[in-house]
Amino acid sequence: MIKFTNVSKIFPDGTKAVNDISFDVEEGEFFVIIGPSGCGKTTTMKMINRLIDSSKGSIHIQNKNILEMNIKKLRWNIGYVLQQIALFPHMSIKENIAIVPELKKWSNKDIHKRVDELLNMVGLDPDTYRDRKPSELSGGQQQRIGVIRALAGNPDIILMDEPFSALDPISRDQLQKDIQSLQKEIKKTIVFVTHDIDEALALGSRICVMKDGEVVQIDTPEKLLKKPANDFVREFLGERQDPWADEVSELLPASSPESNHETHEGPYVAYTASIREALERLKESNADSIPVYDEKDYKGQIGYKDITLYLEQSNTSVKGGDSA
């Protein structure tokens, strides 16, 4: 879908923001780019929709060199979500969402249908929210509008530049869950920039770690944690043990709760499964939580919040040391 070949970006003052990087992003992939400030991750993303043009090398989308494509058509087929959200304050929610469909000359009927469809997709009632102004929405609701506005023109690619970093932890966790559910439905190619390693590990099908304008490692979350390419990646991960490999049993009390769950019909997770496996089962279930069984014994329920809290506590424990 997206192919970088020996791409560099050198600014007029001589700063080399990106240095000879090459990688592919597969169709339908959730590709996360992460690294410290100044590593070139945002510059790399902005070269995809030509907000910044590369100095050397080539970028292809569906086997077409983007420098040879009509820039308006290129951008119409790439949704873009920013940290700042950038909703137009004087326009209604419907008008904000409809910007690209209107540029594409969609009919009013199709635009209205698409707006309502997208609002429903993120749990916002169209009759309630369609005509509101952005200032009448919470920060989390505004960011949902930012996400679905990027989807409005039905693009093949979505770029997301630290979209949740300005939100409070509860809103951020909920939006991470929302984007996971949304991706299963829309199956778009997503390139997501973040500085939060836990966010990257939770969302990414593959993660690209950058440093000093170069790609250091591209791998699945599991491989990144188990086999970091060098000391930098290891340190960036926090020198922590892999909490994703911990068993689900770590999240639940040892004693079995009272329950009517006599059989595990439908989605469930094994008591000895890894946290990563539990997250995958949650994604597959489309539920907020799923039951846990030790063979036939019901052990309780786990959900996204349980996993997120456990990962945060694991990370804090390693950073702060054992206080016991």
C-alpha cells in the first residue's frame, strides 16, 4: 500500500530530519511510528500526504509515486487526524464532517447519510450532535469527530498524529478502545504517530521505532518486546519485563468468584493465557469484557480497563522501583 524507498528529508538549514529510510506499510495494517522528540516520526508521516516533500528517495502509494500524483486527489484519499483536533469552531458538527465529501461533490443526500453513519459509528446520536458546535462537546467527543471527519470521504489511508495525547487518561483509554473497534469495521490502512510506548503496543499490528531520523527496528509488539534490536530500543521500552507475556491470572484474584457461568459458551480467555492473547480475544469478541476460565472453573471477567491498568502499574513499578 505505502512504500518508502531510501527516503531522506533535509531542510534548507541543513537539518537532516529523516535519513535514508525504507519500509512498507501493508494494506489494512495499523502501523505505529514511535520515537523520542526530534526522531523524525512526524516528518515521516507528513511526507505521505505531502505536507512535507521528501528531499531524496521515493514514496509510492499503490505503486504510484506520490510526487507524480495530483496533490488534491492524493490528499482527498488520505484522512488526517491531529492532536489539536482542528475542528472549525463556527461550523456545526455536520459541516465539519462534510468538508471532504463536499469537495468531492457528493450529493446532499449522500453527505447527510454519511454524517449520520459516522456519528453512529462512534456512539454519538446524530439527532443530538449533528447540529451542535464543537464548543458544545467534551474533549473526547471532539476527538471522535476529528477521527470520523478523516473517514468522511472514505479514504484508503488514515494518518493519525498523536491524536489522543492531549486527553485525560480515561478519555484516552476509551478512544484507544474505540479506534481498535473502528479499525475492525473499516479496515483502513492506518499510520499512527505516538510517543507513548504502551499506546503503540496496544494499537499497533507493527511498530516502527525511530531515532535521529533513522529506522531502528520494525516489528510486531511481541517481537519488539522479546527481541529489541539494540540498547536504544531496550531502553526506550523502559528496561522492563514484558508485561504482555504475563498470565491473565495476574489480573484476577486466586479464589473463584460466585457465578452462574457454568460453561464457557462464546468468547472466553484461558486463565493461563498471556495478556496479549487476552487483548486479541477481547478485540475478536467486540465486547467490553470477557470471561476467564481455568479449564471449567470460572475465574471472573477482564476488560480493556483491567489490561490498561495492569500495564500502567507494571511500567510504574519498573520505573519507580520496588517499594516493598
